[in-house]
Amino acid sequence: MKIGIDAISYYVPSHYLPIEALANARNIEYAKLNKGLGLTSMSFPDVDEDAASMGANAVLDMFQRESLDPATVGRMYLGTESALDSAKPTATYILDLVEKELAAEHGERCLKNVDAVDMTFACIGAVDALENACLYVQQNPDKKAIIIAADLAKYDLGSTGEYTQGAGAVALLVSVDPAIVALDSEIGVATKGERDFFKPRRTHTKASVLVQAASLLGVELSEEEAAAKLLEAEGFWGGNSMIRSYVEEPVFDGQYSNGAYVGRIQEALAHFESKVDLNPALDWDRVVMHLPYAFQGRRMLVNFYLNWMNANGKWEEVVAAMGGDKPADKDEAKAWVKAFSKSDYYRAYVAKALAPAERASSLIGNMYTASIFMGLLSTLCDAADKGENIEGACIGFMGYGSGSKAKVFQGHVQPGWSKVAGLDLFGSLENRTAVDFTTYENWHNERLEGPILPSKSGFVFDGLRTAENQEFFRDYKKQ
């Protein structure tokens, strides 16, 4: 029984920031970001968009495009690290929005028997969701499952992560006899507790905040004096002495995170290869990875690729391409590997196996949980654009989530894969509206008074409730 991806849909905000504009504003050489990292443009959500609205837009498009009967759907799993609540799953917002939109055709509460849940493990949460969905369909072959990956990658202004930002959502339909990709059942996994990237609940004493507020007003106040005043305060300033806040910008260590990524992928690959006899360099026609930036995969896989070629008796080809063997000296060997990464030999592998997935990443940026699945869609749409027939091709998947975990698995392209051409992925990305750097920075600092594109179609955030026992509940509408 084949189980896998039967349909794909997506949502990307209709505006973007050109990376060249960010490079100019930050005094960064554009070629470093464009030629070095593969970045062209950055997607970010409008002020009336979030993980729920983007995810709901992708899911509704799937229902409508596939003429999907809600009664056949048994699961709706959301992978995200941009959740909107610490208790209420963001998946329930998505289900509610889509269910109401489908009511006219399928009746009220047409998704009432769908099990909905969020899965959070940094950028690999949606891969976890996909694995669980496949297990569900295996046990219930007459049912389908919907996987949603919806996220916003937002970093501090001026940080080394800023130019990798991105946003959007991808929805997958999982079923038996899938039209697009049949997934093999074996999965390699590696997990280790790391501190490479996290979004903590931050804490501040009210006294320290009051001292800063007083200073802005030209009033000198010690923290002890502030604490004494707060003992008599009521309302916001009274009660608990702490203020707890959550922000989207993570605490991260780029070099450490890259090392964790490499380490977990290496371990997960070893686990996968203990179950499946293969050589990824030769057996995987395409490779789809989590891409924090477009060229992450090609840069990270150089040493993996060399090991694969050595393991398969192809080392003499590498030596011939380089005009000499890898030096024993550590520094010389490092320079040799760098030169190999720029060789025509390795570039031919990149062009075939990796570049198709990079194409969308370059135009969108880091989509966190959705990155790996946008890479899959990009790979398929790239082949459709070029008129290539990739039916039967083996795709290797390498997912990673900080914290940290990696999963490695593979799938084979099915006869119906070319229907993705109807999504017009690259055409829609080409037709987005560019915004200037000031608009982007005002969005980042939450200083925009209204949406950048107020006339967009689809679900949008419509405000927070203020009624008693409903405070801060999120409302949405469809435009």
C-alpha cells in the first residue's frame, strides 16, 4: 500500500522586500547575500496576516482545488513555531476558518470529526506531523490527513539572521495511492538537547521597567524607590512584581546552530542507512532539505558528498576533477574542499539535485517548518517548468529542527506529480509587490497603522476581543 503526498497547496504574502534594499540599508555587499547565500527577496507577513491566516489560506485552496470532501479528512496537523497561544492550538483557528467557508457546500460543522493539533519542534515540527499523518492513514486507509506548515521567521534588526527572514504556509494532503510522492516507511532520526536556537519567555521586573519609563520622562528613580512605589500600585503595576513577555525574535547562535544541524543530519543519515542500503549521491535524484537560506544545503553537503563518493568507489573521479588528491594537512585539506565546492564536478551535482529546491527559497526566505515542503514544491514546479519528466525519481528528504532533531527519509515521484504546474508557483512569486526598506522596518517595529496591501484576498486577522472572558481572543475575516 502506497502512502504519501496526494496534493500540495501554499500561501505566500503578496509583498516582499528585495534583498538588495536590505543590503544597501545595512551596508552589506549585495553579492555576499545574493551570490554567497542565494538570497534575492524576503517574504514577510502583512500586519493582518499570521500563522493561522496563512495556514487557512493554504488549506482552503487545497479543498477548493482538489474538490476535497471534508468527510474523507480525519486529521489536521499543524507544524509551527509561530503559534498564537500557549494553550489553544493554532490548528483550531485554521480548522474553524476553513470549516465556516465550506459550510455553504458541505454543511455546518463539516470538519467536526477532524482531530486537530499543533506539533512544535522548531523547523522540523511539520515533518513530525507528516510522519504521524502517514501512520494514521496506514491505520485508516479510507481517510486522508492534512498537514500544514505555517511560520514566520523574524530576527532582530541588524542581526545576522535578519537577511534570512521569510514567511508563508504549505499544506499537504496525505492519502493512500498518492498522486505526487509516495513516501517510504523507513525514517532515520537523531535527537539531542541543544541551545542553538530558542524563543524563551522573557522576564523583567516591573521596578526596572518603571525606572526606564521614568528616565524617558526626565525623572531619576532608583530601582529600590520604584519597587517601594509599586507596593501601593493597583492594576497593571500592582500584584506580581514581574512582567513576562514573548517575542518572535529568537535567541540563537548561528555557528553553533550550523554545527548542530550538521551533527544531527550526520547521525540521522547513519540511522537511515542502517535500515536502507543506499548511497545518497547516486540513489537520490533530488535532495530536499530544510533551508535556513537558499544555499545552506549545497554548502553543508560538500563533505557529505565527498564521503558518499569515496564510499561508492568514485573517489578517482573526484581526484581527476580536482587534478590531485585531498591533502593530508588540515589547512590544505580545508582549502581543497572549498575549491571542490566551486568545481564544475560538484556544481553539476548541485544543479541536478539541490538547485531546484533552492529556487523558491531564494525568493521567499526561511519559512521555518514550511521550508522543506516549499523545497519539495519548488523541485516539482522547477521540473514542470523545464518540461522534465521526473516520474519515478527518488527524492531524499533531510529535515532539521533546532533544539535539536533531524529526520531523513525518501520518496518516489508518482505519475500525477505534474499537476503542481497548475499552482503557478514561480509566476505568483514573480507577481508580488515590492516594498521599500522603510515600510519593512516599520512593519518589523510594529509601527504600521494599517496593512501594506489592504485589498488582499483570503483570510486576514481582524482584531483582538476585549469582552470579559474573551480578552485577546483572535478574530479573522475573509476578504
